[in-house]
Amino acid sequence: MMKGLKPFSEMKDSEVEWLENMPKHWSTCRAKWLFCKIERPAEKDDEVVTCFRDGTVTLRSNRRLGGFTESLSRFRYQGIRCGDLVIHSMDAFAGAVGVSDSNGMGTSVYSVCTPARTGVNPYYYAFYIREMARNQWILALSKGIRERSTDFRYSTFANQSIPILPIAEQNEIVRFLEHAQQRIQDYTQGKQKLLSLLDEQKVVITQKAVTGQFDVRSGKPYPAYQPSGAEWLGDVPKHWEVRRLRNVVDMRVSNVDKHIKDGENPVRLCNYVDVYNNDYINKQMDFMHATATNEEIERFRLERNDVLITKDSETWDDIGVPALVTDPACDLVSGYHLALLRPQSDRLAGAYLLRALQSKGLAKQFHVEAKGVTRYGLSHAGIKSVWLPLPPLSEQSAIVHYLDEVSTNIETAITRTRRQIELFQEYRTRLISDVVTGKLDVREAATNLPDDTESMDGPAESGSINYAVSHVAS
């Protein structure tokens, strides 16, 4: 992708404040000499077009399957046609500028522009205006127009100095950037798939380990199995037990609220989000401050090896999410919407209970027990009735050690993969900036690109190249 890229040999001052230098053979003019604002009525069968912050301008139904209603009468919409340059007046500062890939209609918040002369590729100028946004130039202009406003309408755009460069070079820039973006998108999609596979691998390994499908000490199946008595669990190692939670934990559901009341003792409150967002709870975390009575503190104070689970949520799949208390404090107590599970130390290790509750099988039991319509919750009986595979304490410790090592390795791979995605996104941003502002010459590289437009995903990519070839040839 980088082969043939080099700086232009001769540069000059662009006399545009944010742009600085540009190639010597480029010039500038007011945007109104290149684009004109067009106002056309919406047609009978037009669907709503939306301009998104990623620069996509498409039928709203292509990106959102629901969650919106028509709030304006049809006569208050304007017509938008495929190939129009669309500027979202209120969101342009965030990159909501692009070329429509569809015929449709949009509200008056959009400035709909078409080339005012030949030799203008709107796809190049969409890249350029988004670069204006990334450099916060649009935001600066908007503040100058009206205080505390982000209005960037055509009247403002029309008076901006923008580059004029040969149409062939505009086309080459568009072709190069769309090819580069497609390759980066393919790469990041592959990495996103890898992230999903890594997450799935962790879930599968955890499920197999805590249900005894193999002995973590040898990596082989156990020599003998027996029916567990729980349909979801199947057979378990013959020397394991299977018990309901009520038999191996002391469950406590807190009634300590988030208020500060006179006459009560100050406490730090471990809440739903603390458990939902963390596998482990320790006293160094930033907890909410509240108050509680002596009796509440005595009953709901967190102790080492306690396991907390989310008891209530807006969605059933967020029920039963666990976290292990590793480093408690005398003022740290359990809050609302949580159930505190205190293991019987002679039968159950808190760290093993955490891993078991993270397995798909046990989580599904909580999901089945959750009741509700707009909000879901677990009853005390529902929590206590959950089946738990229970190996001897020594094997619980071995399972925890094994899963800790596996999780560390997988999390390391996940962190590395996420960083690779971030670096490619940073590369994409820098590449677009350098190319559209004339810091890099892509003419040779664009000429040598393979003709792979048919393999590109989505209408915008192929549409822009086809437009450049068939509609703006000088």
C-alpha cells in the first residue's frame, strides 16, 4: 500500500490557516466556485437518507433497523440524489460529511451540494471537509458564527478556501484512499473476528474445566464419570459432588441504599457497576460513599473470598455476573441489586466459585431463573437452587490456577490485538490526512493499484470510483 508514496518535490504556502503548505501545482478558491447548494423537492417514494459521523451517507434503513419514526411531514424534506455532497450542518464538526450512495430525502439540517463546474470529484472534497473537521477547524468556525453552536451551513462552507487540483489527481486520491481503507477494514475485521474467537475460547475452556470434562492437571479426561443429576451438566467425574448453592454458600441480599443518613455510619458501597465491570473487588477501587447501620455493616460487610453476583438488570443476560472479593476493608459493604455469596470454607473456594459462575452452564441457570418484563431479577430461591459441580478443594485450587494462566494468556492476546486495531486506525487517520492535504503524492501508487472494485464491500466504495470515472472526467 505504501509503495510509491513520497512527498511532493515542491511545496508552497497554501494561505489557508489550518492547511499550511500544499503542492506547488495546487491552488485554492472559495468553495462556492466549486459547489452550489441545491434544493429539490422530495419525490413520492423517497426514503429517509441519513448522514453519519463516519462519513457514510445512506438510507437510514441501511444502518438502523428500528428505533426511529417519521417526525416531519414529507413537504419539509428535501430531495437527495446519489452522488450529492451532503453536509450535516450540526454534526459536520464530528465528521458527518459525505457523498450519498442512494436517492432519498433529508431534512433541512443537511446542506445538499453538487459540483458547480466540471473537474470536481465530490468524494475527494468529502475527504477534505472531514479533515477540516478532524483538525477542529469546523468547530472553530462554528463558534465564531454563533456562540455555543456547531452550525456549519452552506453559507459558511461556501466562503472557505479549499484546494483546486487536477481532476485526474482528485480521482487518483479517491481511488488510493478507498483502496487503502478497504484493506484496513479487511484487516480490522479479521482482528475483530480474532477477538471474538479468543473470548469464545476462554468461555469454552472455562466450561470444560469447571464441569470436569478434562483433568486440568493432566489435560486428559478423568478415569470414571457418573450422572450429575442436572440435565445441563451431564456426567461429572465420579469423585465429584453436585450441590445446589444453598448447600455450600451463605447468601445475603443487601438492603443498604445509596443515601447518606444522619445517625448512621459512613461506608463505601460496592454497587452493581463495580461487580459488572470487574472480575475482582479490592479496597483500592473507587467506591460510592453512603451510610449504614451497625447491623447492616455487620451483615453486609465484604470479606475475602466472598463472591458477589448481579441480581437485577434491564436484560436477562446481565443477570448473575460474578466478582470475587480479594482485598476487603472494614467499611466496604455490598449494595443494592447484588447478592453476596459467602462460601463454606471447608467445601468451596471463592476463586473456584467465581470461575464456575463465569461458565456458560451456570450462567444459563441464572438466565432461566430471571423473572421480569422490562426489568429482570433473581429471587432468593432462584439463586439458591442453582446447581454447582463441586470437586475436592485441592482440585478446585488446581482448576483456578489453570484458568488463571489460560485467562492471562488469552487477555494478553486480546490486549495485543486491540492495540493492533488501534494502531491501524491511527495509521488510517494519518494516511488520509497526509494524502488529502497534499503531504504525500499518491499518483504513482494509485496508477499501480489492482482493479479490485468488484471485491469492495458496500455501495459507497464502488460508487465513488464509478462516479470519478464516468461523471467527472475532464
